[in-house]
Amino acid sequence: MKGIVLAVRPIAMWALMVGTCASLACAAEEVAQHGYEVHDVKRPQPPVITPGTPSTDQQPGKPPSDAIVLFGGSEQDLAKWQTDRSEKEIKAAAPAKPAEWKVEDRQLVVVPRTGTIATKDQFRDVQLHAEFWHPADITGKGQGRGNSGIFLMGLYELQVLDNYNAETYADGMIGSMYGQYPPLVNAAREPGQWQIYDVIFRAPRYEGEKVAKPARMTVLLNGVVVQDNVELLGPSKHKLLTEYPRKHPEKGPIKLQDHGQPVRFRNIWVRELQEPPPPAARPAADAKKPPPTPAE
């Protein structure tokens, strides 16, 4: 009798495992066909990260634990960048040169006329954080007042400029998507204070050589929304109305522009963004139907 019981136990365990696997397979097939229920416990949990800390004018904050730090204040961080190559150099397969900007007081400083710099790594959809600074005794006017730029995918320019009590054309001022959208408001701080950009960027989606979904961008300047999920017209251009090319890279670098003027950067990082999870597609199985609306 004892032997029979011992023999039955493995069979029962095997049957339980088969039943569990079958149940999981059925659940997965149901989700694939019909989507998730509202409050569905079968939904996978998101990754857990440690949030960053805010910056002050005296020191930069810490990035989130899943961020890719592009410049955190060290000389070694400069090695993550290279001098941007011209189209002619790219076609000739000329090797990229090291970035010639300098690191000073844990800040990335533009060395005028050494060239725009670009990350060696390539990115697509990102959350970008970058901080920049203009000297308190800045001079010049219009586009000649602390001009630089941050390029997403190396193509889409978010303008860097001093516009605290200093005017220029609206689609070329601080907070603008250069040549496309002026900022909703001018949220610039006065020179001598650190300014902060937080950006959500979604790259364009192509079907063949046609744009299925244009690039989109949300920008906060010093905690204030200045671009609200705007649909970009194409890569940034100067004085020309832009459009999307027939061929577009899947990924591209982050670029910082050398416009020959004094600008400093610090605390630059990105988080690569995934596609958002699908929304609930059906009510919970135990949901109670709402009472019918009385006829008016």
C-alpha cells in the first residue's frame, strides 16, 4: 500500500504541473488575443529604479539609477564625446577626432571654434536631462548671446541662449525647437544661474521611405513646460522650412553645439525609453455592470 501511495504522488505532482502550465498557457493566449483586463494581476510589474535628486545652483543632483551618464563632471566623461564630423568627412570615412572642449570645476566648457561635440553612443527615444550656464557678465545681443544648442539624434535642435531680458526671434530663443516652435513661455533665469532642461523625445517612425509618425518632443525649462508634446516638422534647419528626408537613421548621437560663445554644461544624462505598455482592453471579469442611465 505504501508503495502505491509513493507511486501516486509523482503522478499527482506531474498532473498538477501540467495543469499549471496549461493554465498559464491559456492565460497567455487569452492576453494575446483579448488584451489585459482592468486591474489585471497577470500584467508584469515595471522595473524598479532609484529616482534621482534635484539640482541646486551650488551643485548638480544625482541621476536616476537607470540613467546613462553622458557628463557627470569627470575628465573620463569627456572621453564619451568626440568632435562632430562634417558630411564630407563622414562620406570619406574619416575617423572622428577627440572632443576638444575642456573640463573645469567639474563642468563641460565650450572651447570656441573647436567644433560641435557628439556622443559616441547613439540613441533613439530618450528622456534627456542637461544643465547649462551663461556668465553673469555676458555681452552681445540676439543670437550672439551665449548661443549653443542640444541636438537629439544629432538632428533636432533645442536652443541654448541667454534670453533673460534679451530678445531675439521667437523660434530661435531659449526653450525653442529651433526654426519650428517658439516656447510657450520665457522661463529663463538670469545669467550666472544654472538653467535646467528636461526633455522627452520620441523619434519619427517610418514605413519604407515615408514618415508614419513624426518625431515628438516635450520640454521643461527650469521646471516649466515650454514645449508640450509638439510634432516636429523634420530635422532642424536655419532659415529653411524643414521636412523629413526619405531615409532617416534608426539612432543618432546627442550633440552640443559650438557657436563660438561662452557656455558651460553639467549633469547630462539620458534614460532610454521603451514603447508604453498597452492599455487595458476589457473590464475585469468580476466587474459589476453600472446601472442603466435613466432616459431623459
